[in-house]
Amino acid sequence: MFDTPCVIFAGGKSSRMGEDKALLPFSSYKTLTQFQLSRLSQIFTAVYISCKDKNKFDFQATFIEDIETDGVYAPTAGFVSVFKTIKEDRFFALSV
């Protein structure tokens, strides 16, 4: 297991996709986010999900909600929130 925290970024607008890709079903999982969480939890000791609103997910996880940005979707909001929350110098990041 890796001690470096892992963060799954699931807070984008999904404007090109037309619907929230974080909530799309994948394999035998209800959502792509749950699939990623399950797989990455086998590799990393701590896995977080960065998002705008954790209430859109109906499963248990450690969520980091983005800082308030007045409706602006900016990846930097997620990164700022993650660094403020986990207090680490580095983390492994991937988008959902």
C-alpha cells in the first residue's frame, strides 16, 4: 500500500459529456466513482473524492468539497480544498 494520499477529482461540469460522468454506471458498480474508489482503495491507504457537493453521491467515502467559487467550475478550487484538508505536501490525483 502507498502512504501517499490519493484524490479522485469528481467535481467538473461534464459539459462535453452532457451528464455527470462521475455518476455514470461502470462495470458492476453503480457509478464510475465507486469503481475508482474500490480499485484505488486496494492500492492507497487513504483515498478521497474531491467534488462540489458530496450529496450527489449515495455511498460512503471520504469527500473533500470544493471551496465556494460563486458557481464557477475551476479545477484549482478542488486542488486548494484538497491541500487545505489533507495537509500533505503531495498527493496522487486523477479525474473520475
